[in-house]
Amino acid sequence: MSASDENPAAPDQHLGDSTQAVHAGQERLKFGKSVTEPIAQTATYVFDSLNEFEEYKQGKRSHFEYGRYGNPTVSTAESKLAALDHAESALLFSSGMSAITTVLFAMLRSGQHIIIMEDCYRRTVQFCDLLGKFGIESTRVPPSDLAALEKAVRPETRVLLAESPTNPHLHVADLEKLVPFAREHRLRVLIDSTFATPVNQCPLDYGVDLVFHSCTKYLGGHNDLMAGSVCGRAGIISAVKEFRDVIGTNTDPNTAWLLIRGLKTLALRMAQQNATTQTIAEYVEAHPKVSRVFYPGLESHPDHEVARAQMNGYGGVVSFEIEGDLARTRQFVESLKIPYLAPSLGGVETLVSHPATVSYSDLSREDRLEIGITDQLVRYSVGIEDCADLIADIEQSLAGI
């Protein structure tokens, strides 16, 4: 046990998101009376005596021991994440994928089975396929298809893993149906909520067991760190931590400090990104050179009613298909002047990606089409630039094709 095991009391959910993001998890009086959180740049920690070490090992004394087991700066970031997600506890990892892989390895063993929604993040799906090497089978099911879920459940099924909203089609899982279904079949429900953030959605409030975030995205918010997190009940998190301490997928204090800094403006950034993306989605949906738009804030989205019921905002990513062919779509993407052509999302800079060329380039066109990745699909991740400037830029690019 380390001092990072000392999870804060249940967060005060009467406080607003920005207040929690700024103050939760942090001591009022910090080292040197600094306002910002100090970086504890150390790999190991000193004990005054062997008695102190023995008491620490027996759980009688709070102490840090070694960087892989805990760090004061990392612990602060974890407490802040727990408060924002309405969780009892949280763990920070070196990436979003290390969070998911560590949790699944900790929860599953050979002979067991996992159900995964087929529109989860591609690397997550690939990892679930790799679990077969360890005797853990997986089944993919379409999003929001309870009949397919029912058919996929086996006696050895232990986990149901979903993403909400998904990438890049922004499907939203109906948690009011999904969680009771899982309870009926005694399954753990794990949700990747990266696209929503705790500002737009708190799946734990619906009875979900664990929530993942790629902190690289909105939580860090500045495209300058890589980290992942899992939040949930203290008992489950503690068991995952024991596993993480062994395999070493923890993050470092500098990254944790950058995340703390980024979290403090999360609610402010999300408010603007929600509003701007809604406006852009409505604009491109009405444009004659755009054939289809994917954004849960639009009534045309198949999951709009679900999103409206369980989300506070619809997020900063909109995907849409250009009317025409691959050449016209590439011309549109490359004619944009404000966004950077880059993978990832959630930062202050607007980014644009062409999934067929970038994220799914190793698949054949037929395989891409089977999962809805058309040649005309564009993923547009909105930053915090002025909405009017982004729309004017989209307009000039559409006008040129």
C-alpha cells in the first residue's frame, strides 16, 4: 500500500465542474505555499527507520515507497479525475491503451469471455482479438443491439466493453438499457468515455463499473501529453492498482502535472467546443456538398434521443461525408487552412483527419466499407478557435471542390 491508495472521500457533487477541476484532490496548503501543484520529481522515497517501513507495509502509516507504486503529483491528478467522474477512486496510466489493457488483464483470466461493441476504438478491438493468445475469447456486437448482446452472452462471459460516443460515427450507448442488461447477466460494464469527458457524461452515475479516458485528448486538452485513466469504485480500482504496480503501466509526475494543469480549464474548453461543434454540424448538414453528418446533437443522428437524455453536451468531434468521391474529399481536407491534418483530437487546436487514409489505411477498401469508413468520410475535431473563422474556412474549402 502507498499513500496514493488513500483515496479522497466521495467528491462533493454539489460543486460545479470547473470548481472540482480547479480544486478537487489538492491540498490547500502546498509545498512552499505555492498556488500550483508541485512536481515531486523523484523515483524513490526515504524512510526514517525500519520500524516506519514495517508500519507502512502493514498499512498503519501513510507513505510513498517507489515511483511505480505511487507519487504525490500523480496521486493529486488521480484524486482530481475521481472527483470529476463522480468516482470513489481513479488510476492514471501512461496512455489510454495502457489503462484498457491493464484493466482487462487484471479482470480476466484464461477460459473467460468478453463482449465488445464493434465500433470501439480500433486498437481496443485489436487488443481484444489479441486476448485470444491468452485463452480469453471476445465477441463483437453492433452498437445498441440488445438482441445481439443477448445472443453473445455465454456462461463464461465476464465483461461488456463499450465506447460512448464512438469514433468516428459518434454512436451513443443507451446506459439505461445497457447497465440493467449487464446486471441481469452478472457482467461488469466498462465504458470508454473519452469523447464525452466527465463534463458531458458521467457513466458511473448510471451504474457503470469502470470508466476509461484517454487523457491525451480533452482532459489534457493541449496536445502535449500522453496518459490514460480508469475511474470507479475503490475496491475494483485497488485490485487494478495491484496489477499495475507489477507490470508498470503507470505514468510519470511531469505528465501528471501537465494533466492537472489541463484539467483546470476542462469545463471552459468543453463549453466552447460543444457549442462550436453543434453550430458546425448544423452548418455542414445543410450544405449541398455534404451528403451525411454524424453528430449526436443533430436530430438526424440515430442516437440523438439517447444522447439528449444522458449527456450534458455532445462533444467536440463531428464527422461528415463529402458529396462525391475520394479525390473531392482529399481536396477538401487539404484545402482547409485552420485545422492541422493530424490524428488525435480534443486539444485547443482544431484537427482534421481522413480515416480511410490515416487511421484505417492498412485495411482494404472493402473491409473499410464494411465498418462504415467510406472514402468520403472526414473527422473534424474542433478546438477553441472562433466558430465563425472555422465555418468560413470550411466554406472556402467546400467552395473549391
